[in-house]
Amino acid sequence: MLPVAWIVIGTVAAPAATPVRGLSDDLAFTDSRPGPRALAFREARRAGARIVRITLDWSLVAPAGPVKPPGFDAADPADPGYRWGYVEDAVRDAARRRLRIVLLIVRAPAWAEGPNRPADAPPGSWLPDPTELGAFVRAAARRFSGFFPDPKTPGDGLTEAGGSLPRVRFWQIWDHPNGGATLQPADAAIEHYRRMLDSASRAVKRVAGENTVVAGATPRAGGIPALVFWRRLLSAPARFDVAAYSGAPSTSHGLGNLAPLRALRGVLEPRKPVWLTDLGWATPPQDPRGVTPDRQARLLTEALFRADRAGAEVVVWNGLQDRTSHLPGFPSIASGLFFNSADDLARDPAKPALGVFRFPFLARRDRPGVRAWGIAPRPRGRVSVERRVASRWRRVRFVRASRSGEFVAKVRRGRGRIYRARQGSAVSLPWRSN
Amino acid sequence: MRRPLTPLFLIAVLLACLAAPAEARYSRKKAIWGPTQVDGVSQFPIYRDLGVGIYQFALGWDQVAPTRPRRPGDPRDAAYRWPEEVDFAIREGRRHGIRVSLMLTLAPRWANGGRSSEWAPRRPSDFAAFARAASRRYPRVRLWQIWGEPSRQRNFKPLPRFEATGPRRYARILDAAYSSLKRRSRRNLVIGGNTFTTGDVSPRQFIRSMRLPGGRPPRMDLYGHNPFTAREPALRKGPLGHGYADFSDLDTLAGWIDRNLGRVRGRRIRLFLGEFTLPTDHPNHEFNFWVDREVQARWLKAALRITRRWSRIYALGWIGLYDDPPREDGLEVNRGLLTHTGERKPAYNVFLRG
């Protein structure tokens, strides 16, 4: 018979939207070596990610040079001037692991930038031509419509089965448009970004009505504070489906950057979904000044909880594995879920944050008891909440996870303040309640 | 409680089945394209001999209404030039127990901004008015195909490849025509889609993208598809990929329809296989494959068997009765059941027994 302390007080219904976890890691996901790239997507899936964000660098895919090449049809996905190779490889591998894909479009080629780019403005940032952006986005959306013949499959689709390139539904237009670096000049950024969104949205919707345009990925601070940016952007019609907020920490080692997330929901009228992107706290040894791996795990748990409470539909963590980058425009990663000692994802040790990403769980004081929250790996499965008492784990209640895996439960306080959740053989990291 | 069948009864059924293939089998599922007359001689006795249930004919809006009618819904408007051939076909069809299906297609210049006829009309209501006039002019016709192969740029524009632009435009035309034809008579059956195996927009993308401005799919009674194939028809075969659908992929196509277009009065939308043929003898200017006459007969037999057994298929339309006349370059399409001089090919008897 169960002791009285284990009696269930009651369940609290989980909110409807549970954030879907996503990962971005261009160094791993666009690795030119097929083996490590495929492994990266496999590990992303195993880590619990259901979405991956891949950068589609316009300046890398389109022809280079200061002048648009004559005869180049920017809206034609089959134009020989395009070099889609690295993106196709990544998209193909991601789809093979049943991961939904967000293509993040950044950096204009020189010929599509405005005139007289100052020397201190990063390449690709200076007044990208909205019309040319629309043509490029249209070509990309057609290429990844799910029907474009895959150049790497031999079948013609008539006498022999032919393969198509996977479908991409989510299109993020630019990154950190308020940050003052990727979109310049900063004083014209909002109006210019509105035109970019308008052109890009029309392009992706031409291909499929269900295609989703993600705007922003605005960091809290930068050239224009995030909330100011959104208020001004929304002061006139702006075409997009999802507002993304960048949770990238600046100098802060805490959760301060997430503060405007809830406020952003209030700004968005009519209501649009919110995504939290670029989440990630660097750790040593890649970043000697970063937080400890344990601290990183705790911050990730808190961030997921806050994102859930704020109604974020997707949370994208930046970094599968720590790695130093030598590619311009692709920064090094120190916030990975894996360390990098052997440069081999199969052998490198995981950070505690991997366990949190896979099975986030926390327990908070909620008078008179404790409220436990988490996202179980297996939706609709039974989860047991356990408490450590005298160095032994004791089950304090069972709860059934929702369709999205989320569970919330209230338990009576008792001896011990450390909790964890278990679902089959999957066990969350322990959490010390306040 | 069901009584067990006696051995005697089973033998009688078996004998009846063995005897049946020697005779022409009438089927309302068998449809055909072909001439109404050759040298002044009606071809409908041949169609009756073949056991055809539906005779198909294309009615070009651009030909019927080269100038804008003042009363577009009225078939007696002076601008309309209704072809006598359709009256003849309906009359002959009635005599021989064959229904007529009309395909309304191609826009006149006044309706599409002065462009060539494959360009869609600017206002779907203009097309709907023409459909209303046609249904009033031909009240005996119940089967109405809305455009032919609009997934091909040669037949329908605007139709950028890999985009929803064309299917959305088509959806508005189809829905407007549906409304118009149903208002005229609830017995009218509207056939939408009318895609073919491949296309500038594949059938799968076309089906998925057929959406009205509000987001719902257009209304239709039957989904039209022309499942040309370079493979022997068999539903167990794997899909072609790219969103294409030949005869062997009809089960896959039906799944796309179910997922994207919903149901009609609670029932799944049936398939109207408007055009099907297997060109024979040599390469031709229209298809990128050909088969010999025995293969044509065998594959047609397989296609007819599937059509007969699967209730989801409303009809299979063979195009056409005769081979094309010879061309100087030798690339004529030998698509017929008869040669262009009227000799029977092996497929004739197969169709007859189908």
C-alpha cells in the first residue's frame, strides 16, 4: 500500500500548445562529408528534435559577382546558375530522419544588394533587393515543393520510379533583422524588412498555400530593441505567419533575454504563433567564459518551461555539437548538446543538456505542494514523478502525458526536494525544487 | 442463413462465364473518343458494337463563342455557334443507347484578355455562363468535363511549374462551372481535375493545390484523370514518384483525392478516366513510348479488368477509334482500335469484350 505522502492531489491540465523542439547547427547539418552529416540528423532526431533549421545562404547558392549574370532566371529552380548542392544534401538527410525543415534565408549576393555598401557593413546585409529576394525564394520554394526531381535519383518517373527533393514548408526570411548587422542600414531596416517579407511571402505562397513564413528571429537587444521592432513592423500590414524571437544570450548568463517573449505575444495582433529560436548557452571548453554544463542544462530546462508558458510553438536550440568554424558566415558553436573531443558525434560525450532536451523536467514549489512539469519522450505514455528520499528514488505519482508529451502534476510536499520523472527506461535529469 | 451453392449451380455459372468473352459486352464504364461520322457514315454502330456506354466530345468555348454573347447564359444568343456534330452525336447516341459526355475547354480571346485559347478566362463567371448555356443547349447531356488536362501548359495558362498558381486558378473556374451546371440540373455530373500522368504540375501537386480563395477545395462529382502509361497496368506496382500517377498508381491517386478533396455527399469521389490509349507500331510525335499491337491488347485488357472490378472507377475512356492518318515524317500516333483504313487491331476485340 502506498504511503499517505504519495497520494495524488490532483492533475493540472497541460496547455494546448507544447513547444516542439528544434535544432540548428549549420556546421553539422551542412557538413560536406555524407557520413557525419547523416549521423548529425540521426542524433538530432534521437535527441528529441522534430524540426531542424538549416541556413540557405543566398549568396552561396546564387551566382556571385557584382552584376546579375545575363540570362540568369532567378525564379527558375532549374537555372544552371544556381548551386543548390549543399542545401539539397542537408534537406534530403533531414527528411530521411522525418525531421521538419526550416530554411533560413540570409545574405544577398553582391548583385542583389543596394548601391554603395559601406566598408563596415557585412557582405549581403546592405538593402537586399526585395524583388530579387522574392525571385530567389520562389525558386527555392519550387525546388523544395516536394515535386522537383531529385538530381541524385536516376528514375524518370515514367518507366522507372523517380525521386523528388523533399518538401520544405517553413521559410524564415532573414535572421536578426533588428540586430543592426545582418540588415543595414539600421535606420531603414524595418520598412525595408517589411518589403522583403511582402515579396518573399507572396513567393512561397504561390508555391503552396500551407507554406509558412517565419519572420524576425529578433534578439532582445541590438540596433532596435525587439519589442520596438515588432511594434513598428506591425504598425502597417506585414506578411508573415510566425514571429520568431531570438533567445540568443548576449553577455547575460541567465534568462534575462527571454523576458520579452511573453510581451511579444501581446504585441502580435492579430494573434500569430511565436517561435523561440537561437537558444543556447555556451560552455567550456569551446568557450572558456561560458556557463558550466550543469548550469547550461538548468537554463535550458527553465527556458523550455518559460517558452511553454509563453505559448511558443517551437523552440530551436542552437548547436548539436561544439565545433570551431572556419567558414565565413557560419559561426563556431559552443552551446552544443555534445562536447567535441574526437570530432565524432558517435564517440563524443554528451552534455547534461542533451538529457534535458530529450526529457525536460522541473518541479517548482506551488503552495501547498509542488508542481511538476515536463515533456515526456513518448506522447500519451505514463510518466512517474519520483522524489529522492534518503538517497533512494520513490514514486510520488503517476501522470499520463498529453498528445504532445507534456505533463503537469501537483504533488504533496514531503521529505526531499529533488525530483525527477521517468517514462519506461527514459529518466529525466534530477531537479531541485525551490 | 445462407444456403450453400450446389455444384450444379457452380458449373452453370462457370459455363456462362466461359461463353461470355465471345460476345460484345456493353458497359457504361466503357467510354470512347472518336469521329461521329466518316465519309458521311455514322460511327455509332461501331461504338455500339464495341459495347460503349459513353461517347466523349470536346466543346471548345473559343469556337462556340468567338465573340462575347450579350446574354451569355442563353444558348440562343446570336454570338453562339453550336456545332452540329454535337447534335448529331446526341441523336445517334440516343438511338444506340450511348450517353454523351462533353468537355468544356479553351477560352475565347474576349474572355482571357486577348490571349491564345489556353489562357484561362479572367472571370470564372464567364466560363460558368458558358457552361449554363451549353447545358441548356444540350439538356440530355449529364456528364461535363471541365477543361482538358489543365496541368499542362499547352492546355492551360498561367501554369508555372511546381507552383499552385495554375491549380488555384483552375479551381475557381471549376467551382463556378459546378455551381452553374448544378443549378441547371442536379443530375448533371461535373468532372474536375482532368489531369494526366505527368504534367507541368504533377497530379499530386495539382490535387493538393486546387483551392478556392477561402481555402476549401472546389466542388466536383467525379475526378478526371488520364492515366497514360508505359507499364502494364497493375495496382500492386509501386508509384512512379514526382507526384505522377499512371494507371498502376490509380489507388495512390485515389488516396490523394481523399486526403485533399474530401467527399461528395459522404461518398468518396470516383475516378473518371477520361483518356487512355497505348500507341502502337513506331515512335510518334505525341507520346514518348509505343508498344506493339499485342502488348496494346494485353495492357488494355489489364486496364479494363481493373476498371470493371474496382467500383471507384466510374468510366475508362479510350482515345480513339482510329489510328491517325500517316504523316510525312512517319510520326503519326497509332492510338486506335482500328487502323486508319479501318482494319481491326487485336485491341479492338479486347475492348469489345471488356
